[in-house]
Amino acid sequence: MTFDRKNLTNDQLLDLYKRILKPRLIEEKMLILIRQGKVSKWFSGIGQEAISVGVTAVLDTDEYILPMHRNLGVFTGRNIPLYRLFSQWQGKANGFTKGRDRSFHFGTQQYKIIGMISHLGPQLGVADGIALANKLKKNGKITAVFTGEGATSEGDFHEALNIASVWELPVMFVIENNGYGLSTPTNEQYRCENLADKGIGYGIESHIIDGNNILEVFNLLSELKASMIEKPRPVLLEFKTFRMRGHEEASGTKYVPQELMDLWAIKDPVDNYRKFLAENGILSDEFDSALRSEIKKEIDESLALANAEPEIEYYYSEELNDVYKPYQFELVNPSEEKENIRFIDAISNSLRESMERHPNSVIMGQDIAEYGGAFKITDGFVAQFGKERVINTPICESAVVSAGMGLSINGYKAIVEMQFADFVSTGFNPIVNLLAKSHYRWLENADVVVRMPCGGGTQAGPFHSQTNEAWFTKTPGLKVVYPAFPYDAKGLLNASINDPNPVMFFEHKQLYRSVYQDVPKDYYTIPLGKAALLKEGTDVTIISFGAAVHWSLDTLAKNPTISADLLDLRTLQPLDTEAIFASVKKTGRVIIYQEDSMFGGIASDISALIMENCFKYLDAPVKRVASLDSPIPFAKALEDQYLPKARFEIALQELLEY
């Protein structure tokens, strides 16, 4: 291994040695603790330290790094107190996740580190969002994100690189090519000669670097960083290295040929760099010994602090309170001046007024810029807000949602438009595993609203007609809003954008241009989690939301003798159980009406809640009416049969006659 110091001073060379030695000594201690049963799991980065250390040494402390679980050198390089890391690994309160997540599955705004999730790929899109925010701020900051050679097979890798290239984002994409993804060797992961070659297809500059040579890493990245500040762009970096331990300690390395282990042992990044410094009279044995003693003393003292810390205590209320970021809702009352507008106009007005109110807001989606979106909701937005804030995206929902998370991390509000709610399935992972869980895991909120044009009745078939709210109502950490009227749509969307938590905002396509209402011209808000009582009666409670609210009104108009409470839920998560229970206790009969198919829909949960909390007030079984348990079809006759409109009146009469 050849080291080229270039113009680095002796002090800089020794600083790099301190940086690379510290994680190695911690790792050696962790291996002892694993054998003693004092740590449950450990992902070793022994043999790969030069990459983490080099990247971290190059970046400023206010530049974000997104590491993985073999990047201890990132955490030590940012000078995180070791006792907090030990507490984190032991699941104690002084860690970063209150015992809710393990190892390096956490982030910290204080140290500008954003940790991974086990799904690996989405953090690449998060880096895109962080870099986009930096670009909007014009602050000249670089973002670095780590991944392994195995994760380059994930779609998120390709989506994130494509977005970074198209948007010219200053991101260092760091691939640690360490030979194996758990036990699968690289020749079963990809067939190109080098992973760096993948950058060519995305128009991204790429480099192959000796990942065990700390000076090669530091010098090249220093040059690249200066160049990226001058000319913002992504760079793909493939670091050739090797994983000297198992995927995690329990899995071992029996699947690795011994000759390969021997070959890479000779290339040890710590030992070779130490020899280089010693041979060049830069590092003395005395200094090395003193440094090792100093680091080991810090490790032992920090470990003692963590060991002395009591086991984490369980508080029921705190677990639930941390699911969402606490938020003081700001009620803005509507003005007297109103205009009669369509549902779609109310959505557009809300977006426009919210973007005026929040200069740090960005809206992203397919065809939303000059074209104005598939439904023309953002028509004219580019002229008012510019392409920096109204951003056309490639067709890659997963990376776009992840980028929304990155924008939020870096101080922006993200509004993501799914062209159709059906397409959210390709962005499902970051929604349910990043947006929903981040605040609970490490108290980082996701200030992201995902708009969901949804619903049937337009003969659009199985891929453009779903109302898939139940995919998200059961995911803790998400808020789910589903208005039925223009007035509610505007006020609830305004409130959703204000809310620092992730919101899935459903907009029924059939209502876009068919429903009109007098709506205040000025900005106003409606609190999430509050149902609307549209009609009051004594015979029965009808609980509904979305287009089914209008279908309920049509049924009641045809049957004027039915005295019904009609409750429009408006928000499905959090659910207004107080309004539901109050109405059911009054009428004694309840029918829940949803457009989604029956099994697994939210009507089932509402029914169970009513049975558990209001059973003694019921005069009849709870009734559910929903679409067929089949995909939604295309032909009008088939779609009419699928939807529950023809069945609701019959079910309502049966309930009243029970």
C-alpha cells in the first residue's frame, strides 16, 4: 500500500491516525463485550475504518452524513460522547432512541448524522432531500451518504442517483464495496466490472478508491468537495475494501475463503497507516502508546458510565406521546368573504396560500410544474413560486418520498403529490418506515404531506381508482385526512401543511369538479381529528368519509322519513372517537359506509371500537357497507357493481327494521 501525504502537515497526518485508531479500539472492546454477553448485537467495521474516517474528516461538522451500521468512524469523528454510544448499544435512556431502536439505527441533529433503517436504500433519497435543501439555501454544503454493494441492487439506489443527477444535487454517494452482502458475494450481486460504472448511465462522475488507504480517501475527497462547492453535482464513489468480520458477529465468516481473509488482512487500514507514519518519523512508539492508553481510558470510563446507568423504564404515556411530534394547532378563522368554488379549486387555493405562508415549503410531483399536474391543480404555480419550489420529479415515488424526509430534516416543508393514490405503492416503504417511525425512533419529525388523488366512479380501472386509506390508518405515526367538501378540503390541507408530522391527504377525484361550495377566500385552518356532524337525527348514526358522504346525503334525500346522525369523519387518523361514541349512544344504531373494500378497511376498526365501548347502548348489530372484496374493475357495469352505492339503502333499511 502506497501512501501519498501530498501537502498534509505532520499534525494533520497524526490527526487522521487518532481518528482511525479510535473506532478500531472501540471495536476491539465491543468484541470482548459480545463474548461476555453484555451487548446483544454488533455490526463490525474492522478493516473499513479508513472510509468512514476519511469522509467525516473532509466534511464540515455542519454538513450532514448518512452512515450505515459499519461506520463507527462517522460517529467518533463527530466527537459524540462515547458513553452515549454505549448507552445506545445497551438500549438505555442516555442513548439516542430511548431504547426503541438498536445499534446505529438513529440520527442526531446535534451532530448532523442521519442514521439508517434496515431497508438500506431509502437513506440515499433522504440525502437527496437534504442536498436539495442545501441547494435552495445556497449555503455551499455537501451531503455524504453511505451504502453497501448489496444495496446498489435496490431500486432506491437507482432512483436516488437519477434524481441527484437530474437536479444536480451536491451529494457524495459512498459505496463501501466490502465483498459480501451478508453471505452473498459480489459476483452474485452485480455483473458490471465496477459499481462505479453505474454512474455512467446516470451522467454522474464516478471514482474508484482504495478504501483501505486513509490518505487516498482524504486527499481525493478533499479535492472533490472543493470542486462540488464550485460546481454543485453528485459524485459516485466506489471504495474497494473488505469486511473482516461477519455481517454481524453471530453469523461468522465461514463462507469466506481463507486466502481472501489472509489477503485483506495484509491490507489492514490501521496497521498500514501506523507503519507509514512510524517509518517516516511522524509517529513514535511513545506517542502511539500514550494515544492508545488515552483512548482506552476514555472507552473504559464511558463504558462504566453506561453500565452504571439503570435499565430503561417503561412509561405507557410517553411511548404513545412520542409517536407524533407535539404540535400546538393554530386556529385561523375564516373570513366572511366567500366564493363558490369546486373541490379542486379549494385544494389549489390551499396549496397556493400555504406556499405563500411558508417560504420554506416545496411541492414535488410528476408533471406538476409547467404542465400544472395531471389534474391542473398546480397550474400557474411555477410563474408564482419558481421551479426551485415547484419541482417536476422523475417517475420514482420511493426516492421522492425519501427526499421529502430529507427536506424536512434540513428545515423545509415537503408536499409530495402522488399522481394517483394507486402509485403510492412504489413509495410505500419510506412512508411507513421513515416518515411514520422517525419521531418515535429518535424524535425527528417528518414535515411531509403526501397528497393522494383517489377513488372510483370514473371508470379508470384497477390502477387509477383505489381508495387505499387503510394501508396507512394502521401505521402508527401517520396522520390520515380524507375530506368530502371544498370548505373542509382547504382548511384541512392548510392545517396538514402546518402540522410538523407526516400526513396522508386523500382527495377523491370524482369530487374534484363535481362538488361546489361557498369557501372563504382567505387562509383558514380546521383542526385534524375532528369529525363534522352534517345531519342530526335519532334513528341511526351513519359514519362515513370521502365520496360516500355524498352518497349518504343522496340516500337520505330519497328517504326523508329517516332521522339520522350523519357523521363525516374528515380525519381517519387520529380518529374522533368522542364524536362517534356520542352519536352511537344517542341513536342506538350505527352503519359505517366506506368506498374501500370491506375486509381490512377502517370500517372494521370503527365497528370494533363501537362494540367495545358502546355495546350496552346498541339496539342492533353494527352494520358495515363497503365495496366488493375484489380489485376495482374498469367497465361501468362492473364498477357500479363493485361500488357500494346500490347496496347502502338496502342495508340501512335492514338496520332500521332490526
